[in-house]
Amino acid sequence: MIVVPTEFAGESHVEQRTSLSGRDFVLRFDWNQRDGHWFLGIYDPNGTPIITGLKLVVNWPLLGARTEPLRPPGDFAVIDTMTPSIDPGFADLGVRHGLVYCEPGELLP
């Protein structure tokens, strides 16, 4: 399991290159003010979308049964370090909440 860096210092749109299961991906994080949630897009290194519009919610496998052939083989989950668990707000990623990536066969937290 790896923890994906997600401290954005007040930015509502962030892109970062991340290596997952030995492959490079571009992760795009967008804050949706109207919905009050972060959304994740996964792109290949050239910027071609693989999966977009993943709402970051706690304790749920974000890729689940998605079958896109170029998707990372593992899965993501958002974890909350406090109780009760709530979805991450604008300033919560990397502070109260973490985004983790689990390799195939690893159990999500």
C-alpha cells in the first residue's frame, strides 16, 4: 500500500505524476464547490483520460469493478484519520484524510 501525496495548499485543481504498480499515471484532483467533494481523474503520461469523475468518498474502493484496460491494476481508497468518518472537505486531503493505493491482492484499509 502506498499513500498518495495530497497536500494541495489551498489549490482547487492539482495534477501530479504518480507511479502505481510500476507504471506512471497523471492524477488530476478537482474540487467541486457545488457538490462539496473532490473528484479524481486518472490519465496516462500523455494526458489521455483513462478514468475521470471519481468522487473521493471515505471507506469505499474507488475503482471497484471498473474494467478500463489501461487503469491501474490495484485500487484507491480514501481513509479518514478521525471518528466519525466523513468525506474530505476542501482542506482535508493530506491532513485529516489520506488517499491510499493498494496493489492487486492487498486489502483496502
